[in-house]
Amino acid sequence: MPRALSALVILFGLLWACGGAAAAEVARLRYVTAIYLDDKGGGMRQPEGVACNDKGTLIVADTGRGRLLRYTIEDRDVKPAGEIQAPQLPAPIRLQLNSRDEVLALDGKERRIGRFDAKGAFKGYLSPEGVPAPTSIVPRSFRVDRSDNVYLLDVFSARVLVLDPDGKYQRHLPFPAEHGFFSDLAVDGRGAVFLLDSVKALVHVAQRDAKDFSPVGKSLRGHLSFPTSIAVDGRGIIYVVDQNGGGVVLVGRDGSVLARQLAMGWNEGLLYYPSQMCLNDKGQAFIADRGNSRVQVFSIAR
């Protein structure tokens, strides 16, 4: 082999190795287990929502059966911990846990958010107070931050409403002028609010105390099909769930695509029309695998 060509091959090898090392630092979703059953041995039916915390609590919105399921998580061990009857919410689709272990659940039919105490007793609906006109609210999704403030994705009035833990209006953020359809939002530990545009496959962000949203990088259309859920970890990595493509795309704060992980399928570790995703600070990820009628648990390895 000529010396010039040999040197070129070595150079490419070094670049590949460096690239591989950099890629290895990107968070990887490693399959841990799948959850199918409740505490009585009954199955789920097209679950769409999951909520988790650092205490080892997992709540599942068993959408097709109109109920909430509670589990305890310890490492790879998953134990059913009872059912929360929710006749007030015939089709729960989005869940959140607050600092008091209360469960907030958005119903897909009623378009209302119900509240349950730590023991599962229904406490009534979240009723926003003092919201400026228009007073009609149609939530598509919501988030609860570390101070228990509630962020409502109001698709009727094209805004994100910020409410205190009791539902009193604090402020709002208008949607960007140019957008398709926002299906989900996330709030990070620094108070930044992220919006997911499913139609344009684009993430927008409003930093803490900002009055407007701005795009995070460019459209992700080349990396996914139809995104519907978003989550942000403690390092600022954005996780975008591709519903129609059965995968998860990891995005940096600058909008750079870090990786696409998982794939569509029926085997454990694969996804079929996934819905909500939640993360905790213990390095665990939970995905409502709607099309497979299960919830899948992953560890986040770096």
C-alpha cells in the first residue's frame, strides 16, 4: 500500500475511533423490563400515560380501561402496588406526580385534569383561576415543576398557562406565530419550557422568565416521523418520542441530534406507537408502549 494511502487510512481510523468515543458518551436507553399486569394479574389496554419520581413510584394511565395503576420500582424489580379507580376520568392520557406524591391526570375525553391524593382518593378537578380572556381552556398536555406549579398546554387559546399549585394564574406564554400543532411540553430544572410541534417536528424553548418561544435548532423531520411526547433530563438532553416511527430521538440544547434509539416492533425493547415518556434522577426512563399494551422500563447509560 502506498505511504500516502496508508497514512490516509490511519487518519480515517483515528477519526472513526474519536467519533466512536464521542458517540459512546451519548446517553443510551438500555432495556430493563416490561410491565404488563396489575396487582390482580389483569392486563393493560393501550396505556398512554406514565408518571414517575425519584422515590421509586410509577403511575400508569391504563387508558383503554379507564384507570390508573400504581407500581413500585427498585432497580430491576417492579411490583404492582394497587389500582386507583378513576370514574371521573374515563380516558386518562397524561400523568404527573407532584412533590406530595399526589397524582394529576389529564383525561382525553373530558379534557379536564383530575387530582388524586397520595392514597388515591379523588380530590376534584384542577380549576384554573384568574386566567385572562379567552377563558375557555382546552388542555392537550401539562407538566408539574419541582415547585408544583402547573404548566398547561392550552391548544384552544394557543398558549402555555402557568398556574400555582392551587390553580391560580401566574402568567402565560403565547405559542410561536409560525407553528403546526403542539402536542406536548416539558419543563426542566432551570425553569425552561419546551414545546413539541408534531406537524413540523420542531422543538421550541422559552427560557426562565422569557416571554416568547424560539426554535431549538432545525426541524427533526429527517430523524423521525411524527413526534408526540417530550422529556428533558437533568443534563439538559431532550428526549423526543417518535409515535409513528417507534423510537426516541435525543437532542442537545443547541438543537443538535445526538442519537436516535430504539425501533418499531413487538418484541420487548421495541416500541409500537409509544406515547408519554417520563424520566427520573435515578437514571431510569419509562415509556407508555401503547400499541403493545405495556409500559417499558429502560436505564439511561452513558
